[in-house]
Amino acid sequence: MIRIRTMRGTAALCVLAGLSGCGDGGLQEVKQWMDEVRKQTPVTVQKLSEPKKFSPFVYGGKNEPDPYSPAKLSAALAKLKVNTDSAIKPDLDRRREPLESYPLDAIKMVGTLEKPGLNYALLQAEKSVFQVKVGNYIGQNFGMITKVTDAEVELKEIVRDAAGEWTERKAKLELQENKK
């Protein structure tokens, strides 16, 4: 029994000796090392870029007439009305046809039909097929069909030019054959 007690006592003394080594000595070394590193490390501060100089905008239109004044708008509308009195202009009062809601490049000619004295073209827009003849309107530029043949549909469109005047231009849709 005595032997066990002495072994326990020896173990307790070793633990106490080990714990006594964990004093302030190690902490002092760490503080000293950190002080040396602080002294050796140079402090660098990046310079800030110069702020952009503010240059105020000077409005030069104070003495100009108001662009939104009713008098100026009515004068511009009167001038536009004088310029649009040309012989060529679309009929805006007629009832619109179904194919006028599609742009011309979205319409394809897929076939023709012949009835006594009249040729019809079969035009496809999206998944619908429409039967048209000379005098029908197609496209978004007031295009009126002028000729239907087995290979193509000719039409004239009425569009505004750069000056704002109505002009005619010719267009055509060619037969789209299925390639197998």
C-alpha cells in the first residue's frame, strides 16, 4: 500500500512540476517577438487619388423659346400637314386586314390557287394560312398586292421617307418550296 501511495505522490509531484513550468516566461517571449516584428515591419499607407474636379454645366437655352410651348407645337403640326398633302398616302380609314398585323418578313408564300379568271396566293403567317388576291393588304407598311403569279406575289408599300413624306416602294414574296 505504501508503494501505491508513493507512486501516486510521485505522479502528483511531476504534474505540479509540469504546471509550474507554464508560467509567465513563455508569455514574455511572445510579447518580445511581437515587438520585434512591429519594429521591423514598415507601415505603408496608399495615397488616395485626387478627386475629379467639378465643372458646372451652363445651360445656354435660357433665352431660346420654350420647346413645349403650344404655339411652337401648333406651328410644327401645321408645317407637317402642309408637307403631307402629297398624292401618295395610305388610306387610314379602311378596315385593316389580318395579314397587316405581321411584318412582311414573317409572311411566306406557300402556294397558289386558280379559280376561273382569278389567281389566289396562299400566304402563311405563324401557323395560319391565308388566301389573298390582287387588292388585298399585307404587311405593316400598308402593302397592297398588285400581282399574283405561280412563283411570286408582288406588292407596293407606302412608307414615310426621311423627310416625312409618303412614298411607294415595291416588294415581293417568292414561293417557298419545301426541301426534302
